[in-house]
Amino acid sequence: MLLDFNRLGALRYFLVIVTGLVLLFLILPIVFIAALSFGSSQWLIFPPPSWTLKWYVELFSDPRWFYTALTSLKIAVIVTALSVVLGFLASLGLNRGEFAGREQIRALFLTPMILPVIVLAVALYALFLKLGLAGTTVGFVIAHLLIALPFSIISISGALDGFDKSIEDAAILCGASPWEARLKITVPSIRHGLFTAAVFSFLASWDEVVLAIFMSSPTLQTLPVKIWTTLRQDLTPVVAAVSTILVALTSVLIFTPLVFRKRQKDD
């Protein structure tokens, strides 16, 4: 093959070096943050003078961090459930429907992925102020759902593309209703797409900060907003501890679908 890696000669060593440098560029900041979270200095000094778990103890003993984390979790779970359900229904219509403007509607669904988040945030904030949804859980859910839904549509549509619809048609011929066939045949067959949609929808909501800043109020804040306000007011290593935990959680959620998909292929 023309692009066979083993036939690139000396160029492959150059590609390996470039890849290694890119990985270092991406990973080193995370390593620094993790190291700072275990440092004994009250300032973000690298390398740390000594090592301690003091900042993690302070993090878990502060109820404000727990409350904002619980708020983020509640919103993310609601957004994930709605995103997967609505994404599944939208993907069915977009993949199997034959109607004018189908591709335009698909593009409209994916618009939040390419639209600058700040533009979306300002528009939603102005609208929610008039509707009385600013600073409410419902407002958070709607705002986060707008950016999570495209991930679900992409993941579930891809899974539907690889599903043999004749199996669903056979179930209908055997007496199942259309929705019974979809729920008992189609849904289990595309579970990897649904799981991937759930993971990325959760992360889209959990990590969102720009929309959350506009949607938050003094009594309702998510964890990213709490991190942002703490950075502006007091640059404490507790923020590094929170960031380390978030990176670890995000890594687990990202690699879990990969393992899940690999097991699906092996089966």
C-alpha cells in the first residue's frame, strides 16, 4: 500500500518523534496540574517544595464544592437521558425518513457544534431572561441539551447506519408492532451507539463552563462555574485538586466506550 507505515523508511521515525512531541504537549499540562494538587505550597509553585494530601482534605471538607458537584451531576444526568432519547428519535427520522429538507434539518441539529459557544450563550441568556428561566435548573438543562444533542445524533446515526433494518422488518412480519420491534430489536443492536451518545452527552454537560456562567445564579452553580469563580478570587491548589479529579473522571468516561466497543467487536 502507498501509505503503509512500514514502507515509509526514515520518514516513519520523524512521524514517531512528531507524534511523541504532540502527546507531550497535550499530557504535560495535565501532569503539572496533578503534581500541583499534591504540593504543600499554598501557591501554585512547580516543582512543589514537598508533597501533601492537604488540598484534597480541604476539598472534601468544604460543602460548597460538594453542592456544586452534586448540581453538575444532577443536570448532567438529566441532560444525558433527554439527549439519548431525543437523539434516538431524531436519528430514526433522519436516517429512515424520506422527506424534503432532511439534510438541512440534520445540519440544523448539528449547528451547536460549529456555532461559537459564547454566541449561543448570549442568545440563550437574553431569551431565558424574558422567559424567567435564567438561573434555574430547567434553563441549565435546556442550554446543555442544545450542545449535547448533536453528539447523540452523530453516535446513534452511525450505529443505525450499520444496523440491518431487515431484522427489524422480520420482527414486524412475525407480529411485533413497529415500536415493539424498535425497542426489542433495534435498541439492543445499537447499544454501543447509545452508550457512546450517553457518555459524550454527559461530558458535554459536565464540563460546560461558558453556557453555565450565563445560566448560573448566586444560589445555583455548577462545578465548572465554581472552579472559574475560585480562580478569579483565590488561586488556591484546591482548584488543582478538583481539576485532577475531573481529568481522571473524564478519562475513565472516554476510555470506557472504547473498551465497550472493543468487546462488542470481539463478540
